[in-house]
Amino acid sequence: MNLAWSEILTVGATLLLALFLFGSTVAAHEFGHYLAARKMGLVVERFAIGFGPKIYGKVIDGVEWQLNLLPLGGFVQLPQMSPAEAIEGKAAQGGKDLPPASPKAKIITALAGPVASLALGVICSVESWIGGVPTNMIYRTTTIGWVEPESPAARAGVLPGDRILAIDGRRPERWAGRPGAVVESILLGTDREILLEVDRHNREIVTLRIRPERDQEMEGLRKLGFEMYPAQTSVVKKVIESGPAQRAGIRPGDIIRTVNGMRIWNPAAVKAAVDSGDETLELGVEDSAGKTRKVRLRPEVALNRKERMIGVVWKPNEIQITHPNPLEQIGSAAGMVFRTLHALVSPASSVGVKHLSGPLGIFERLVSLLQTDPRLVIYFSVILNVNLAVLNLLPIPVLDGGHILFSLIEAFRRRQLQAKTIERIQTAFVILLAGFFVLVTYHDSMRLKKRMQRPAESVELPVFRKNGGGK
């Protein structure tokens, strides 16, 4: 019972911390608006975190500081800016009762939110630079470890061990985690075919044109068939007692280099060989001293499993603490936003609204990262704040970019736009934005439901018959 309560408290504390972190990101953005509005002499009526019914509110120096029920964002109510009563509620002082704000004041106030978000992103990037980021070192390669049979890549002639030189003319520097990395270049590509240039074992340069397929397991995103398998050394971490590998003399620390005479570049190749149905496998094994040998074994079905296996546990991917500089982090986050937006509007892309994440998806991501390593939260905060800064600058009514657009039009015309015209435009886009949030939240909830319903991986090790010969 004590353990159960401690787990409940841990989960509760993690959820609260994730909610605080998300709220802090929103608060920083809105505080930028607040400070600029005060500096420019605008009337500030309300500073709110969240939307919907009020949970808590307190008036300080004429401003109501408010916490609302739905943690989907926030706002600073400024009656002299473009009206947004559909989101913020009716202002106590109508805009007509106040002196008009200049276009310059409105632009500076609107721009201050994205600037504050970017500033917070820079602060987080400095923290990640100093404190370090846990990094999966397997993603530093551009060499293909395994190609799924019958996949587009396999049909085009891509082979394990091929080192990717270019995708659609762009050279990837790593496997994943950057706008121009291998995985992102495939997922966010906007051409109907992918031009792949590979170095085949330092002997020849091969150019392949591949038409990607839609992967239903990844919500219809594009795939070639090797994205999940970067090159990885097949190091044995543990040998299962009484299993085929133990009886064949394989020991922890051994490296499987070949299967049936073919060099392998990822442990997936061993599983594929086992699943192929061959009664006996010949493995080329290298020990910790670098000495190689050949072993033969017969895969078996463990007593507590349904599939055949050789009875080893592979060494997990190496995690190292890296220190990416702030410019690299900010540039990568911004590049990912622009490349995603480009893919979103491209007819040949597989990226759609359903692949985006809203507050629910962001919150779930924060919870997951907190449970993994808090340093990853700081790194993710860089991405989150840069996203918030860039997306809010889009010239869409309701967003900061929309306020800037209205103010620029007003400055060009040298007279204010009619309040009713702006209100109608704002209301229409509020409805569209609300629909967008509902759609994104629905897909976030479906992804979350799917993950929760997925059977947990068994932590129980395979059990083999003591004398071998399992069915």
C-alpha cells in the first residue's frame, strides 16, 4: 500500500510539474505583451492563463490576474488593440471610450509576445548547453542498419550498410533529431519521389529514385522501410540461461558480426534470420578481445513466448551527455517549424493537421520527458518556445501576426479600420481556430488512447527447457 501511494504521489507531482512548465511557457509569452503594453501606455484590463470559466482572479493595480479552467493558452486583454471578445470576454472599458492606440504601439505590443517566447527559448538553450542533453548516439550515423523486406527501399535496391550521402540533393548529418536529418527528410519531404544517393561500402556511389508508401502505423506518414533501423553494433548484453545462444557458447559482450555469412548492421537482421524459418543459423561472433569465431545454433520457442528466438538480450543504445550550443538548438527548432509548415501546405506531402500536436500532446510529451530525464524537458522547452514564437507571427487574425497585419494596414491607410469589420474577421477566425484546436486535440487524444491500450512489453525474460529442444 505504501508503494502504491508513493507511485500515486509521484505521478501526481509529475503531472503538476508538467502543467506548471506548460503554464510558464504561456505566461512568459503573455508577460511580453503585458510589459510592452504598459510601456506603450495601453490600458491592460486582464492577464489570463487558460480560457473558459475563471478558477481564481485578483485585481492588482487595476489589472485582473486570472487563472482559468482550460489550460489551452492565455491572453492579455487590451481594449485598444483589435477586439477579441469571443476569446477574452467583454472588456470593461470599450475601445470607443479610450484614446486610440497608434499602429506603432500595437505592433510593438503584439511583437513583444513572440520576442518573450524566443528569449525564454534562448535561456533554455543556454541551460541545455551548460547542463547537457542525454543523446542517443545511434542517431549520429547516416548508415542504414536494416531494410524491411518488400518495402519501397528494398524494391529499389537499398541495402543494409549503405551510407546515405544525400536525400533530394541535401546531405544529412545525422539519422534523426534535426530538420535535415534522414528521418525528417523522409517524413517532411514534399516530392512524390525521393532521390537517394548512397555510398555502398566505399566502393561505389549509387543513386536511387524511390516512391515512398504511407505507413498506417504512423498515421499515414511516408516511409521507405529503413527509418527505424540506423546502423547499430549487435552487442550481446545478456545470454538467457539454457537458451540456444548459451548452449552455442555465446557470452555477454560478444558482438554478432555475420548471419549465414552475411555481414549485419543492426540486431534486426538477426531477428529477420530467425523469423525466416531456417532451422539452423551460422553466426560470426567477435569476443571482447577482438577474436572471431563461427557458431551454429537452432532458434527455439521459449516456454513463455510464441515466437522463435536465439536467447540473447541486446545491449541498449549508448546514451551520452552532449552540449549543443544555443545557436544550434534555436536554428534546429526554427528550421523544423518552417519545414513542417512547408510540408503541411504541400499537396505531395503526407503531413496533415492530424499529425500536429496541441496542448494535450505537448502536455503528454512534457510528462514523458520528466519521467525520463528532466534535462530533456529543458531541451524540449527550446523547441516549444521557438514554435510558439514563430507560429504566433503568422499573419492570421487572432494571432500576434494578425494584430501586426491589421496595424500595418492601419498605418498605410492612415486611419483605423472599422471596429465592426475587425470584429467580424476576428470572430470568423476564432471559430476556425476553435475547430482547429478541437481537431488537433481529438487526434492527440486518439494517439494517447492508442498508447495506453498498447500491451506493455513483458519484462519477464524468456524461459527455455533445461535440456533444449523447445518447440
